[in-house]
Amino acid sequence: MQVFFITPFTPKYRDVYKTLVAAAAVAGAVVTRFDKVPDTKKPNLIPFILEEIEKAELLIADVSDSNPNVFFELGLALSNKKPCIIICQQGTIIPADVAAYRVIIYDRARLDETLLPQIVEIFSHKNVSELIKKEIVSQQKAQEKSKTVFVSYSHMDGEYLKRLEVHLKPFEKSGKIELWSDTRIKAGEKWKEQIEHALGRAAIALLLISADFLASDFIIENELPPLLDAAEKKGTLILPVILKPCRFTRHETLAKFQAVNDPRNPMSKMSENDREEVYVKIADSVDNVL
């Protein structure tokens, strides 16, 4: 099988390319990328790239840096109805228009664990094109069902949750999302099961971060692990919102995710108008994804 790796024209992704080559060696496939193809100094690159895309039986595009060349080549491949797989580093915000395709989230420090096995499995499949088509249909159905926006917060920060609910209310009314926090749990319900069920459905997780959030054993031990696992395996979007001064930037796991607002300017320091702008930014992010 001929595989073309769509990547920025820099050495930055050499380790990712080597991982794909290693997977190909196991499965009997051949992986190449633009700078590895002979005679890449042709004056008109577009026909040359089109030719390589046309020859490939599978294309893998790394969208980690939102590189315009990558999206251009990916667009050419998709317009030619070529089977495509999207890969990206953990913490990358995946554009909504490509999220329906097969997406593999990898950890740059653990490529052998987070990228290699999944690529080997794909390369080893008898009919990769059919596999990807089925996965796209499955992913689209899952996205239609998965409208849950899960809010993880400390009860000490309940006032921020209430204002967030106001800004996201129009999405709920239109049926676009199901906003879920533990305020949804009714008396007598098995609260832990309810939380686990909501975590499993979440397409987006909003983390309302403060010192109280980071000090909560329940959040750190019960809510964060499944959310982080979903971010790695399913591409669940993690959106930290910094409410009050805290050690967010020094939290080894959470600091990997881009916060909605600058951690140096938490919402508690803002004017009412600036806080409202942050809520609007959150609503825009939810709208863009869903």
C-alpha cells in the first residue's frame, strides 16, 4: 500500500514520520512525504503534489500546527475522494470541518504507545478505504448523538457556573447541546453513575479552574482522568477557563491545554464587561465545535 504523509515542509515532524515508516515496515506498506519524493525541485509544485496524492492509496495529514500547506493538500486529497486519516498532537483544537474524519490524537513523548499501534492496525487492514468510510459514518452518527458539554467545577465557584449557563442557554433551547453539571443530579439518584454517564457522552469539557478546583480530590481523581482519556482517544475538546489565581500553569497535565483566557488574567480580576467577553468566547468555541 502506498501512503503519502501530508506534513509541514520542516524537519519538526521527523519523529512522527519515522513512527509511520516503522508502522509501514510491520504491515508491508510504503510511506513517503513530499521532501522524500525524488525531483521535488520542479518549478510548479501543485501538479506534482496532485500526482503524488493521486498515486497514494491512503493519505495521512498531521494538522497539529494548523499549517496552511497541510490543509491545502488535505483539501486536494478529500476533493479527489481519497481515504484520509487526520493525526494531531494532544491538545490540538481540531477544525469542525475535518473532525468527522478518522482522527488519531498522539502524545509526542509517547509515539510508540499513542500512534504506532493504531497506524499498524490501519495499515494491516485488508481494505483501508472501506474501513475509513465505515468509521466516518460511525463518527458522524456518534457526533450527532454526542452533544453533551460537561462542566467540571468546584462548588465554591458556583456563581461562575450560573453565568456560564446563561450564555449557553440559547444552545440548549435550540437542542444543539446538552449542558451538564452536577446540578442536574436529582435527589435520590446515584450521583456517581450519573457523572460517569455524562463524562462518557461529553464532546466538550469546560474546566472552571481555581485553587478550589485543583484542591478537589473528587475532581482530580474521578472527573479529570476519564476526560483526559477521552481527549486522547476520541478528541474530546478540553477548554480550561481560569477563574481565580492558581497554579494552573504548573499543573503538569492541565497546562498542556490552551486556556480560554490568559492564566495571568483570571476572571476574578476582570471587570464585569471583560468577564462577559470571556463567556462569549466560550460560547463561540462551543458553537464552532458542535
